[in-house]
Amino acid sequence: MRPTFWAAILAAGLGYATASLAENADHAMVVSTQALASQVGADILKKGGNAVDAAIAVGYALAVVHPAAGNIGGGGFMTIRYKDGTSHFLDFRERAPKAATPTMFQDGFGQVVPHLSEVGFLAAAVPGTVAGFELAREKFGSRPRHDLMAPAIELAEQGFVMGEGDVRNIAEAAEDLAKDPQAAAIFLPGGKPPEPGFRLIQADLAQSLKLIAKDGKDAFYRGPIAKEIIAASAAHHGILQLADFAAYAPHQRQPIQCRYRGFDITTAPPPSSGGATLCELLNILEAYDLKAMGFHSAAEIHVLAEAMRHAFFDRNRSMGDPDFVENQVERMLDKGYAADIRRHIRRGKATPSRQLGSVEMSREGNHTTDYMVIDRDGTAVSVIYTLNDWFGAKVVAGHTGIVLNNEMDDFAVKPGTPNLDGLVTGASNEIRPGKAPLSSMTPTILSQNGQTRLLIGSFGSGTIITSIAQAIVNLVDFRMSLQDAIDAPRIHHQWLPDHISYDDDAFTAETGRELLKMGYSLMEGTQSGASEAILVGGNRLSDNSPTPIYVGANDRRAPMGAAIGW
């Protein structure tokens, strides 16, 4: 562990420079992981659309310009908060087909078949995005469907010029994409990944989007798109059926509410594990004077890691789809329970994770997509949706142009089997027909004295939760600017595997030695997710302008993204 540029700056204090600059606006703000999609949202807002309208338009645009993770072949969550404090949560998570079984990814000897739950049509759950966006538009939107989808249709039909990040995403998945003729025809021109500057035209996807714009969710769940997806699935040993699509319905659920140092947090309930885990983590941290400890000192990292360890243990042993299992959310939100946990955290001594107990392994892909919007009326929308891994199941469904998710891999495909990301869950997350897999997606909104102050999300599997928690700590405890708070290097602990993973230069070599003495195992190079955020009232949470000032920040880890306001 070498002293480096970041380490030297962190040792000197908090006044470090960031790789990108926050965007300020007076009327509205959009932040997403792809600049073209952010511009689509900003244009909708300028034309008088509300935040939900813009969020839907951004979501469809990302399906075109960020095909690795933007989606209509997947699902996700949307958190909405109005200026008067009214809040809503939409669950349009994917769900297992009716023919799914707990052992569907095992062979005759009970062994997991490698990659079967990751690549191919069998890995796909029933998508929820189109139904979720339609529910959002019907309940909370103000503009016709076609107006919101027209920009995405144009981007698919006319194409967009790919940048370095776009083609890198394709290159990472090229080996698997090449195995599917439909995917290869779209994303591997000439049989290889495109170069920067290539114009990606997606004619089949444009046609699918036109059908949805005309006939709404019926086109996707009962009409020609559903039939094409089912035919492709049947031809490639999948189990998706028309009855699965016809039966799909998104859910309106009650958001989780908790409080951290005077800030009210509105966040995701099950089947997201994110909200309850985030709140438990912050409840544990609330009693510590993190600022006095010093940013990423050994003492501060110790309590961060222990809070993460305990919160993830509770996440992993007891959470699942609330339509199938009883979740221990009230306990995880209870500040008295957090106090009990603190009594077991020893000063200067790491807690071996196995002392907490054991549960079964499951998986979760890293490649979600988060974006957020706030409009001139103060309506705030935070969205995270996913295909699971880059390009999901690495297949395009027939001539729809739609990349399908591999969300079946988010279930516990076999209790006790090691997973891709090390995430661990119990039997509550086993495969059942119609069930949604557990997720870490955590679209979150903070308010203070009734006023919306922060919209935040992240991608990156379990690091979604810890990324958002650390951004909140950076803003509240260390009073960083928004851009500094999300750009700052992070750590991550998720109970098992029992180590602190960390961004390059997250702490000094001396701090690393102290952590090793405490009993921690350290792993450099965590796949930390990129966060997008909007702050209301100034550049810091300690600012609070009486007139709306929207500050948008795109994480330095997501160079294709942008904050665009007006």
C-alpha cells in the first residue's frame, strides 16, 4: 500500500480538487450516467413537463444510449417526493417466470451449472420497466406517452455517436454478445466491438419503442413485443411464457423512512434491501463523532466497516420479496437495536464476521443505472433500474432490439454456493414463481424541516448502499461540497467476504497498517459504484438558500454521465 496523490491530499485535509465540476441551475436539474439521456430529461422539463415526465423520458433514452445497463428489458425502483412531503415508491422489479423452480440452475447431482443463471434466455426474469413507467406516467405524469418517448425513438432510429466509455462497455461483454446472433448484429459490427466515433443505429429497438408509444404496456406485455420475446425464449431453452407477461404488474409500496442527524431519509422498501440496510448502517454511525475521528482515519474506517458488517449481516439473513417472506424492517430501523449493535463493536478491534452467524450465498450484478430529476415545483424523483450485469443475459430478444436482463442470477441459485460479488443472502431469497429477487438498489431522497435537500442514487450491487451512506456522511458529518462528497474515495464491507475493499488511495499507508493491526483484511480496488446526486439550496447541506438553487453532480467514476440544468 503506497502513499499516493490521493493519500497525501487526504492526509492534509478535505480541501482536495475533484475531477469534475458540479452544475448549478435555478429551475430544474437532471443527472444521469449518460449525457445524451440527461439532455433528453432537461428538454422535457424546459417544455413544461414535470419531474416524473422527465424521469420516464430519461429512462427510455438510457435504453438506447446506455444499452449495457439502461433498459426496457429489465426493471427497477422509483422514489418520488413532492414539495409538500408526500412520497411514493414504485416497485417495477423483474419477477421469476411461472415455470421457475428453486433448483433450475442445478444439474442432476445438485451442483450449480456454471453461467447458466448468467448468460442466455433461461437467466431472464419477466421485465418490469415498461409497466413501471406506465404506472408512473398515469399516476404522476402530465405529458402524453409519445412526447416522452419521441427522443428515445429518434436516438434509436437516427443513431448516436459512441464515445470511449460506450465502446468499452461493449468490449467488456463482447465474448458473450458474439454468441447471440441478434446481439452481435447490433453491437459487434464486422464481428468486433466498434471504435469511438461509431454511430450506433438500433432500428429494431426503434420499432419496439414506437409500438410502446402507440399502445402502451399492452404492446410489451400482451402484443407483438411479448410474442417476439416469448418465441425467442422458447427457441433458446428459456421458460418465459405469455402468461408471465400478461400477469406482470408493478407495485406501489410505502417508502422506508428514517432519520440521520436531523435529516429525514425517504428510501427503498423490500424487495429492495437497500433502504433498511442504509438506515441501520446510519443508525449505528449516528452515535459516533466521525468528524472528530477524521476523514478516513483508522478510527473512522473502523466504525464505518463495523456498521457495514452488522447491517449487511441483517440484510443477508432475513430479507426478500415482501409478497413471499416477512422482512425484519422494523428491527433494522430501530435506533435501540442500533445501540445494541454498538455495544458489540470493540474499540480498535475488528469483529470476525463469522461470529455474527452464517447464511446462504446468492448473487447480484454490479451494473445498475441510477438517475434523478427535480423540477421547478420541487418534485423530486430518484430512479435506479437494471439489467443486472453489463448487457444482462447478453441476448437480444428476436427482432425487438431489446436486451434482456439476467435477474434470475440475483436469487440464491443454491444455498451455500459462492457468488460472483460475494453477496450473501438466506433462504428468503430462493427462487419461486412470480417472486422478485432481492436487490440493493436504493433510490433515496433526504429532506430537512420538510424541505427536499438531496436526491441520490448509485450503481454497483452491494456498494450501492455503502456508496450512498458514505456520500451522506461526507455531506452531513464532514460538510463536503456535493461534488467532493460523491467523488471521494470509498471503502466497502458486506459481512462476507470478511475484508474491507477500498478505492485506490482511500487512506494512507499508515492508516492501512493500523487497520491490519486491528485485525482487518484489506483488498484494494473495490468495484465502487458511481453516484449521481442533486442538492437543493446550495453546494453543501449546510447551505440553505431561500430560493431554489439546484446543484447536480455526476460521479468522476462515470465519465459518460452529466448533470444538466436550466
